[in-house]
Amino acid sequence: MEQSKGRRVILFPMPFQGHINPMLELAKILHSKGFSIAIIYTNVNSLNPSTLNPNFTYHSIPVDLTENEASIKDPTLRLSIINAKCVEPFRECLSGLLSDDVNSEDPVACLISDPLFDFTRSVAESFKLPRIVLRTGGAASLAVFAAFPLLKEKGYLPITDSRLEELVTELSPIKVKDLRAAMPNCDPEDFYRVITNMVNETKASHGLIFNTFEDLEGQALATIRQEYYPNIPIFSLGPFHKCGPTTSSSSTSLLSPDQSCISWLNTQAQKSVAYVSFGSVAKIDHAQFLEIAWGLANSGQPFLWVVRPGLVQESDWHEALPNGFLEVLYERVHIVKWAPQKEVLAHPAVGAFWTHCGWNSTLESICEGVPMICTPCFGDQMVNARFVSDVWKVGLQLEHGIERGEVERTIRRLMVEKEGVEIKERALNLMEKANHCLKEGGSSYLSLDGLVKHILSL
Ligand code: UDP
């Protein structure tokens, strides 16, 4: 798109894998439309520009956490410290980029930031720089988060344990237990404050971008447009990673993906493998780790399991397994620290994805037509999982925690029994829709056009 040549967009991802991936994919899409791209990133969970798209410029800002601050377990407190420490370095970096602008051939059109980086609003406003936000989660979860004040009024929040299985009638099929969004080690009230702040920061922006598509979340997008954000333009141009040119040489992973996954998958029968990964943040304990291991072993299916450093709390996971466990399973198990997940999900040997339902993982699975087993842990994952199991019906949820018998039964229901065949059909159907929306005239294709025009009009 010629008219975008000569305009620059600055993008500023939150320093977490699930936020970095979609932001850099969005950068790639905008670059393919002719924009120049500048990426600002923090030295916390720092990006490595040498592995990233060489067509962008990268600008690191220092966030000097003390040893104490870096080891804080409460995620909301850590987020507020990172936010506070980012303000001045971000202001300086932005000021530098904007002062280069005076004689620049590609003046800055706008900033695209994460709404959880709440300070970006006031800093951008102080430079009179339009700010658009990228919500890296889905639309349905934002619609639920935006309803928190109403849910408080109606008495669903704070949550009472005796009501967990109750339906939230205003948000059917969401159940009360799906509202348990607070991360471990943090006070639910603090967490709700962070969420409310994010919802409000988004209102005060020049636009809201989602990595989703109309056929997937049309209803939630309509609610968001009409009820919560009637005054800002909303764009849904996902799935990002399927949109625009593929740049296989660049990797946005903070950990290095273990390519042995692919050679191992090449030795497995079609649709036979359960791929298991709980993303980059979720943690499980020793007991849960063992239940997963036994459930997988007893299911009889081969499995590829991502055991990321830090996934299992307080112990070396090897010590948790009974002696000889891996040797007995031998060819039926492959364990890695980090997988090339998109490639794994696209591999013909993968028949199911046992996931924590982070939004990226959910979308990546949908794009490959891989049915899911859901174990949501916190945040938007509960809502995503409810949509997977009860709305799109492309997966099954482990509703009562992780227990080996339940794990074994659920894997067999999905991968062996008739119920699984129907779920797979629906998953393939949804995959078709994900492909279709990106084609010329499709909803995401048109939304991207709209976004490009909007940025150029700012
Ligand atoms: N991911 C990966 N390899 C792994 C596990 C995860 O590349 O072994 C990627 C995955 O493809 C996704 C991101 O990490 O893009 C995780 O984001 P998500 O929203 O699913 O979960 P989060 O990590 O934010 O909880």
C-alpha cells in the first residue's frame, strides 16, 4: 500500500511472551502495508534484535529492578513496579524518536502499546502522539473483564466458593468459577483493579486492535463496540500469525525452541500425538506434575510435553517422576524445554493440544484445526477455555483439576472415541473460517484495510 510509505509506527510490547508475539506479528503486518516500524522494548525479558525481523529498528529501555523487586512473587505488584520504572526511560526513548522526526522521511504516525502498560497513555498525550492499543487477549475475555463492575453490583464478585458452578446468567455460558482470574500469589482485589485500569486505559485510546476474527468472536466484538467502547474504532484482523508474509528466519521466542520436536513428530503416526504445553507463565506443583505424567502415560497415546524451566514449582521435575518412568515410555514421550509451537501444531502427527488456553495458544490451535484439552490457570484463560469447550465446542475442559484418571479419560474421549471425531470436525470447520477471513474481502482483510486508513488519518 503505497500511501503508507513514509509513515512510521512505534510499537511497545509488554515484556512477556504472550504479549511480545502478537505485537511483533502486528508489526510485521503493518510493515507489509508499507509502514516503517520502530520497536521499543525493555531490558526485562529483553528481546534479542539479532534474531528478529531485520527490517525494523529496535530501541531498548532500561528498567532497573533491584534483586528484591525482580524476585517479587505477586504479579500485580511486579507489574506496577515495572510500569513505574518504565515511565521515564520510555519518555526519553519516545522523545528521541520524535525529535529525529523533524527531518525524517517517515514521520511517526502513532504509538501502538499494550493497555497493561498504563503509563503509555499520559506519556503519548504529553507528546500529542496518538496511541492505539493492542489487546493481546481475545474479545470475549475483554467483554467479561469490562463487565466486572456489573458483576460486583450483581454480587458475583467477590467470588463465593459455594457458587463456583453457577452460571453467570448475564454472560452465559460463563460460570462463576471462570471469573477466578486473579493470578496465584496476588490479592484478587488488586488483580481486579489492574483489570479495571486496563479496561479504562483502553477507552482513552485512538483505537483498539484485537488478534481475533469476526467468525470466532463476532458477538463479543459487537458487545465491546456497542456497550463498552462506542467511541473508538475497533479492529479485528487476526489471526495475526497467518496474515502477511512469513519470516521464518526470525524468532520472537525468549527461550530457544527445540527443533528436535519436529524430527520426533516425523516418527509418529498421523494425529496420534498429544502436545502438552501450558505457555510461558503458568506454574504447576509437584503433585499436579505427577498426575499429568501418569494420565499421559496411561492414555496410551504418544505425547510431546513442554516442561519449561520454572513450570514445576519448587523442584527439579526429574526428581518428581518415579524411577524408570521415562525409560519405560521410551519412544512414546518427548520432553522439551520450549517447542516451536506453531510448527508443532501444524504437524500432521499432532492430534490434540492440552493447553492452559492462553489466547495465543488457543488461536494457534484453532488455526491448525487441532482440538484442545483445556486446563486454564488464571487471567483470560478461564474465559477462553469456556469458549473452547462450550461455545465453539472444539475441545474438552478438565473441569475438576488435574487427576490422572480424568486426564486419561479425557485424552481418550478426544483422540480415540466417537465424541472426538465430532469435535475434530468442528475444529476443522473453524480452521476453514480462520483461513477465509484473511482472504481478499474477508472480515480480517477488510479490518486491516480499515486500520491502515485509520493510522494514516491520525
Ligand atoms: N510458545 C512456544 N513454545 C512453547 C510454548 C509456547 O513458542 O513451548 C508460544 C506460543 O506459540 C504462544 C506463546 O508462546 O505464541 C504463549 O502465549 P499464550 O498467550 O498462549 O500464553 P502465555 O504464555 O501468555 O500464558
